[in-house]
Amino acid sequence: MRGLARGAGLLTPHIFADGRHLSHAETFLVLRAAGLSPLGPVALNVMAPDEGNMYLLGKVATEGQKRRFLRPLIDDRRAPPSS
């Protein structure tokens, strides 16, 4: 499912490549739509706890932390790269 979402450009749709987020209202619409299916949040990579972690990292992380921790979450790679 995630491969299909990635191919359609829908993986992690609420976060931009640079770590910025949609507004709260826009994110609500994405999360609500994903939640219409039990597998929607997993397929789109918007499930807890990763969504909250991505939001926090996007807001307060340094550029190095974003590269190391946020980018893998956005791209759906579970383990951060070693430094």
C-alpha cells in the first residue's frame, strides 16, 4: 500500500520535503480523510506516533536533525542513517 501511495505522490502528504507542515486545518483534513479507512493512516504514513514526531521535528529540529531523523520518517525509512 505504501508503495502505491508513494507512486501516486500521496505518501506523507501533510509534510513538505523541507519538513514544513500543512496548517492545522489542512492537516486535519488529511488525517480525517486517511482515517476513513482502518488502513488509511498506515498506507499514507500519517499514523501515530510518527505523525506527531514528524510535526515536532519539523518545528524545532536543526537542519542536521531534520536530515538524520525527519527525512527517514517522511520517506518511510524506519532507522535513521548512521552519522
